Amino acid sequence: MESTLCPEACVVELLPDGLDLSSLSLLYLIAYSMGMLARHYPSKWLSLLNSSKGDFAFPLMKAATTVVENRFPQLVLQELEDHI
């Protein structure tokens, strides 16, 4: 399944019961989850950010952070402009 958030690399399972969240909601959930991990489990967070050979978590966290940093502000601005 191709995503509008990350069309070149995202493959995800559909949400149960046909639940369809907006891109803004999905990015919020990603950012919230990563923030809670970093705040409440800083040693786990830092170990995920340490890149080592064969590590799959670092590229995933780096890509998620990049997508949130780039797309989230754009989507929020778009939502604000649509309601003004």
C-alpha cells in the first residue's frame, strides 16, 4: 500500500474496521509515540538512535522523524488555511 506521507517507502497494514485516519492524524500519532518513548524511556530512545550495521530501527526512526518534521507543519498550515 502506497502512502501519501512517504510514497517511496511506506508499506502499512490497513487499520481495523476500515478506520481511515487523515495524514495529519497519522503524523500526530507517530510524533506522539516517538515523543513518549523519548520522554519516558530515554535510554531505549538513545539506543534506537545509535546506528549500527544491520540495524533496522535507526533508518525507520530517522525516516519517521524526517517525515514528521517536513509534512506535519505543512498539513497543519493547510488545515488552518482551509478554515479561515
